[in-house]
Amino acid sequence: MELLLDELKRRRMALINEMPDNSIAILSSANKNFRTRDVENPFRQNSDFLYITGLSEPNLINVIFKNSNNPQTILFRNNTSEKERIWDGSRLDNQDVQKKYGFDNIYNYDNYLDKLVDLLIDKETLVIESGINDELDSFISNNIANASINNRAGESFPTKIVALHSITQKLRMVKSQFEIDLVKKAAEVSIEGHISAMKKAKPGLYEYELDAEIKYVFNKNNMPNAYMSIVGGGNNACTLHYVKNDSKLKKNDLVLIDSAAECDGYASDITRTFPVDGKFTKEQSEIYDLVLSAQEKAISFIKPGITWDELHNLTVKIISEGLIELGIIQDSFANVIKNEMYKDFYMHKTGHWLGLDVHDVGEYENIKFLPGMVITVEPGIYIDQSNINVEKKWRGIGVRIEDDVLVTNNGSEVLTKKLPKNRNDVEKICKNNG
Ligand code: GLY
Ligand code: MN
Ligand code: MN
């Protein structure tokens, strides 16, 4: 508990340090969203709001002032109403929220807009993100952007707007130990899910049945999926965002599973590819080992100062050389790189930032890795069955291997290292599948 409060205070101070003098930040929670009529989708908090407040509820506004030496945080929140208690159950009391999450004041959420007018007086800059709360957006554009409340005699309102996200993005890119531990917890459960699926797979099972095994492990640990699972048997592995997961798994096929859990908002992101019947064929082995070699070499290359481009160029080089050596691409290395011929088989990037969002905040150009950054490393090779330029024996093989990697002071730490990926180790887990 203390840990959470310390962490939240540290994040708020970091936000305040980046805010201009005499500014006010207004953060809005995500709204409930509905599947149809009054049937709700699962609630997911806006990631910036979660980062700063720690709260995962709709109908909240957080206001943060940068006022000389006396930064202040206010939360607008309603206690549980009687109607809500009957239909949805009780939530924490405002008093307890104030203690647990560390706000200076909590005000009623009803009429928060009226109160906001007063809070904006004499502030120079407003730090805010549009597109999250329509009501707040129109209030700001009617009253601030159009300066109509400036008609209030003798009072001045912010004349500048700074995008909140430009600040939170910078803060969220480097993870604290608190955040790394949550990614690790999510990864541990994800690993258990993957191992369970590897053990259960066999010819004749449907992809959704493996998905169900994984979901069962996540749910039994009280974690949701961090994203929709991909369970692609055979050629389905070549569809990068295959989420139908409704085909039967076949003997002699591989199955690619890209699935991971989320812990207190923090995502992990793991892919493994293994033989449905427990034994890699010769061609599958060759593609698998090539992807694994690219992935492992990329991981050993990671350290502070490296860029995404350098990392990607490395996996492109290894995969291109390998595809030429296997005769899958018949051209010179120079041509393969110049004409991007590898993209017929490796069409996505090596990885992405990972954190509160599975594709987390952060730029990809001209950023050098820093200790505390968390990324995925996920090269792949996809030889679609429709690719008539390739010998038939290779077609229908899709392999991706994805781990979550923390950049450390001297190199990196693989947060998902407990999930085997060497071919022999994978076969051992799958040995009873045939
Ligand atoms: N699971 C999404 C991704 O690997 O990027
Ligand atoms: Mn990924
Ligand atoms: Mn993934």
C-alpha cells in the first residue's frame, strides 16, 4: 500500500516538474463504454489517468496545480449512490480513496465544471488532453479556447494549452521498479498460460480451445488479457493479426500463440510457436532456428544507447542471410536489403515499447534506449501458402518468438526468460501432444 502511495507521489511530482510555472493540469478518467444499449464493455482506464491517479474507475477528474512551492492535487469523485449500491455494489469511500491514493482534496463529481471555472482563475497554462471526455472538451473549447469566461470582470484564465500526453509520454517511457515488477507479475502468469497451452495442444483440437486454456490461467490469477490472443495453426500463423482462432489444429503443423496477461494495468506480450504434435519437421526446424537466432542476437545487442533502427537492422540482416542460405530468397544480400525483399517474409518491426499499453507510449525515431525502458523483441518469418515463388515444402510455415526485455545499466534482462524457446526444450514440453 505504502509502495503504491510513494510511487504515485513520485509520478505526480515528476509531472509537476515538467509543467510550466503557474499551470493547472486537468485529467479525465475514461468513460464507461457500452456494447449495446445498457450492456457495458469491460472498463479500461485511460492509461495516463491510471499512471497519475492509480484509480481504475469512470467519472473522475483529477486536477493538479503547479503553484510556486505548493503543488496541490484535487480529485472530483462521487461516493457510491444508493442506486449504484443496489445495481453495481459499493466502491471505496472518498475518505479512504484520499488516504490510499494521496489527494489533497476530494470534491463531489457533480457540477465539477462549475468548480473548474474557479480553479482556472489566474492560471497561465492549461495542461490537458482532448478526446477522452467530450463534456470536458466542449467546456474547454467554449470557455478557454474561445476565452468567453474571460468576460468575468477582473479575472484571468489560461491563455496557453500544453498537451498532457507530451509530458506523460516522456515520464512513462522509463519504468520504475514498481512498474517493472508489475510487468514481471503479468509475465509470470502469461508464461504459465503458454506452458499450459503447449502441454494441451494436439491434432484435432480447435485453436479456440488452446485460447481457452490460456484464458483460464489468466482468469484464475485474476488477470485479464493484455490484448486479444492470436492462436494460429499452420498457415493461420502467417496472418499477423489473426484473432478468429476458430480452425482445427493439424498434425505436422506449427501453432503460433501470441497471448499475454495484464497485471494492474501493466501488459506483458509473449509469442511462442510450437509443433501441434510435439515434433518440428525439418523445414519448420530450420525456420524456427533462424528466427530464434535473430531474436537471441537482437536481445544480446540491447543496451543503453542502442536505437530501434539499429536493433531492427540487425534482425533484418540475420533473417535475410538465413533466407538466402536456405534458398528461400534467391538473390544477393545487397539486393535483398536494397529492394527490401525480406519484407515478403518479415514484414513487421522487431518490437515496440511495453508498459501500461501493450504498444506503449514512446517515439521510435532517434530515441536511444535508456536503463528502465521495457520493450518487446519479436522477429518472425511468415511463408504464406499462396507464395508460389517459394518451394512448396516451405509454404504454410509462420514463426514468431517474442519476449519482454528490460534495458539495464549494462545490457538487458529478459523478463519472460522462464518460458522455454529452444527447440529441444519446447519439444520436451510438447512431448505428449502427438
Ligand atoms: N501482441 C501484439 C504484439 O505483439 O505487438
Ligand atoms: Mn508485441
Ligand atoms: Mn505479441
